[in-house]
Amino acid sequence: MSFGVGDTSYEFMEITTKIGCPVNCLDYCPQEVTTSRYSGKRTLSIKDWEIMLNRIPKTLPLVFSGFCEPFANDKLVDLVDMAHKAGHPISIFTTLYNASRIDVEKLVKYQFLVFCLHLPDGKAMKIPLSQEYKDNVFTVLYNVRNVSFCIMNDRFKSLNRENITRGISIKPKRFRFCYKFDNPQFTLLPNGDVSLCCMDFGLSNILGNLLTENYVDVKRRFLARKRTTFKLCSQCSYNLSPLRALVDSVNRQNEKHFHLFQSSVRS
Ligand code: SF4
Ligand code: SF4
């Protein structure tokens, strides 16, 4: 999942390839709520992905992440390949859990907008430290020039989504501003449901379904709400003052330009 490195300044959609993440970082990730509230097919199938891809504008960036480790679905590389061949810019957030050597060697050949490696933190994320896993991490490091990292260790600052989702009382605040109302960043589920955003682990804000309608229709309906917010927004860390959101956005743009500049100097 896209902890801490989410860029809210452009439109994209997160793809959840499976329901029920086997990595179970339960300190920060309310998996038990998502699995108990979900209904329908738990694994994104090739057949359904083909239908859904045909309903999504080709220019929309797709982020393999959402509410589960993407490699929990054995067909991940095929799903990525289909999105790439359809012309979508692609990103991924992964722990590499369940990834075979062959999978990772294939994966690193794609050009990713964002490739975020979620690394072990010694507590919350528990995956077997096999030789294959270690080799896979180094295959990513050696091949993905723009890799970024996420570690939920003592320095990690949670967005509090685990407590919000578990219904632990968070003082509500007045809604001020969230970029996602201008640049939707929905999360797609394996059953075709489109959820509001990466904060909706409780699946309480389903906006439409890509097995029965087009992305543009879901988006149009969402935008027609004219910033009518959701209960979730009143507890959310992305709900900021417009000034603070602007400063964050400028900082991100500067960082992006710095990296682009560095790449152009190197090439
Ligand atoms: S890998 Fe990501 S989705 Fe899975 S439990 Fe950990 S934080 Fe949640
Ligand atoms: S819950 Fe509302 S405020 Fe929070 S990220 Fe989603 S849309 Fe934005």
C-alpha cells in the first residue's frame, strides 16, 4: 500500500489485486476490517481485468497497490503486462512477498512511474527472509533506477488509517481541502467496485463498479458531488488547509524536478 509516499497532485487509480493481504502488517494496516466487509471474488482475474481495462481511459496511470500486496495475486505480472500493453503509465508498491525470481526479473523490465519497495521493519511486516527474497530485493535495486522505499519502523509516521478504519475514536475536524476532489485517486477492488481512495480500508465509500460501467461515468458522478465530502474525510490526514496542501505540492514538484535534472545530467 502507498504509505507515506503518495503524490496527491495528479489523477490515478490504485489496483487491489487480491483481498486479504498475507503480509498482515496489522500494527498499521486494518486488514481484518477489509476482509470482513468485502463480498465477491477475492482475486482479480485476467478475464475481469480485461473487461475493466477496456472501461478505463488509456492515459490514466494505474498503481498496483491498493488494499493488498500486489504479488498476493499469482497473476500480477500478467496483470501489469496487460495494463502496460493497453498504454497506461504504471506504478507499483510492493514488499515482493510471494514473488518468484522469474516474476521479479520480468517485472523490472517495465518502466514504472513509481516503484516503491516496502521493506521489512523488524516488527510490523513479517515475511520469510529466504534467499530468493533477498535476491529479488537486489534485482530491484540493480535494475530500477527510480526505486523509492517505505519502512514502517520507529521513524514511520502513520496516517492513522488503521485506527480510523477500526472505529477507534478520532476527533473529527472540519473539512478544508483535499487534492483528491480535483484529481480522483480511486481504489479498484477485484470485484470491480471503485472505492473513494486509499484511506477507505473499511470499504464504506463505494462509488461505482467497472464491471458494469465506465471509469468516466464513475468519475463524472463523483465530481458532480461538488466537493460534498465523506465522513471519512473529517478524520483524514489528507484533509489539510489549502495553504499547507500547496506547500506540500510545491515541495513535491521541486523534488520531482530535482530528480529529473539529475537524470538528465547523468544521461
Ligand atoms: S503489505 Fe501493505 S497491504 Fe499488506 S498488510 Fe502490509 S501494509 Fe497492508
Ligand atoms: S478520505 Fe477524503 S480527505 Fe481523505 S484522502 Fe480520501 S478523499 Fe481525501
